[in-house]
Amino acid sequence: MNAPILLLVCISCISSCDSRLSSRSVNQQGKTLVELCQRYPTDKCPYHHNYVEFYEALFSPLKNQRIRLLEIGVLKGDSMKLWEAYFPEARIFGLDIYDKAEYDTERVKTLVADQGNRAGLTKAIAVTGRDFDIILDDGGHRMDQQQISFGALFPALKSGGLYILEDVHTSFPELYPGYGVDPDGQNSTYAMIDRFVRAGRIHSKYLTNAENDYLNNNISRCLYFFRPNKFHSDFFACWKK
Ligand SMILES: C[S@@+](CC[C@H](N)C(=O)[O-])C[C@H]1O[C@@H](n2cnc3c(N)ncnc32)[C@H](O)[C@@H]1O
């Protein structure tokens, strides 16, 4: 078996590269995510988790392509607007447990579904179609929701596509209580990632054998990102073969 490649990145190590990253990715057609955050202040922005600093490096090669992006979690539509502004050719889908149709535009379509319900996710994908370049989970952040969505939606990525599971820090009840972590912690999303690092295989108790197998057969590499700030901002990103 080929060992999966997992990169552990601590953002404090790369924050000194901030200005280099930003200047490299600015082009005539668009602003950087950090710049767009001034207009669309989601918690991915520098004032909070600052995932955008790292997303710039991951997303800038796709910036002007006709990509398909799906995000779980719409809230007030700020991240929909951020992606719409950053990716001028993208088709963007937002999935939320509540109706967010007020944020629909020519390129943004929202759908109602519970990310913890496979049947609901299957219905949503029947509407959006498959072959996503990027799927982001910024939804309810419970352990079952994060892992069921990962198992159910990873197949909807295109080859080479990227799945980002935001806010893995909800796996730490001492910091973020109420996200469904068992007393022994073994069901947490962080524990799933830790097992992947140690044993080279994804295993989630929330997933069927077929879903676990699909992930193990189709993940090419993953990255775990951690910022040692007061929020303990973490995300996990995996590319599809
Ligand atoms: C953190 S907010 C999303 C923020 C948004 N992505 C942004 O950056 O501006 C979380 C969203 O997830 C939605 N949500 C909560 N539980 C959910 C579930 N089970 N399925 C789908 N969406 C859910 C909430 O309604 C809320 O709009």
C-alpha cells in the first residue's frame, strides 16, 4: 500500500511569508482573498481564523478557471460573496440546513439539506451535479456531521479536487464544548485525522465500510493546518486521486 502523504502545517511558521504570498497571487483581474475579506468578513478572514491566508496558496491556481465549488454552511452569505468575487468564472453552490435563497445570484445557488443526513446530501448532489473542484465544510461542525459529509461528499469531487474540512478544533471539548465528542474522544474528527497519520488509513465510525474504503482508495494526500492562536484554528484538506 502506498503511504498517504500528510503534511502538518503550523501557520505561525508561514505567516512571515504573508506579504510574499499575497503579492504573488494578485493579478490584474482580481484581488486576493485577504483584500476581499475587507468587503466580505467571514470568520475565515484575518480577524478570526485567517484560513484565507493559506487558501490563497491553495486556490490561486484555480482563480480564473471555470471551477465548481460547494460549501456547506451559508449563514449570512459572506463566504458565497467572497468566492463569487475571488473566482470570477466559478459556479458556486451553498448548502445549508436553512433556506438561504436570498443569497442566490447568477453564479451562486443555495440548497437546503442537513449535512448529517446522507439521503439529503444525495438529493442535493442530484441538483448540483458532481465533479467539484473544491468542497468546503463550514457547517454545523459536529463530529457526526463533519465525518458523514466527508464520506458522502468526497466522491462528488473531480479527480484532483480538494475537500476542506474547516474548524477541526471543535474536536477539543475543553475549548469548544457541545460538538458531540465522546468522553474517550475516539469519535472526534481530530482522532480520525490522527489515526490517518499513524496508521495511514481513514476510519470513521460514522461511515459505512464502503465509505471508509472509498476514502482510503481515493485520497491522494492530505494536509492538516493548525494556527496556534486563541481560537486554535484548524482545518484538514485532502486531495482526490
Ligand atoms: C459557520 S456558519 C457558515 C459561515 C459561512 N460559511 C461563512 O463563512 O460566512 C454555519 C452554517 O452552517 C449551517 N448548518 C448548521 N448545521 C447544519 C447542518 N446540519 N447541515 C447544513 N448546514 C448546517 C448553519 O445554518 C449556518 O448557516
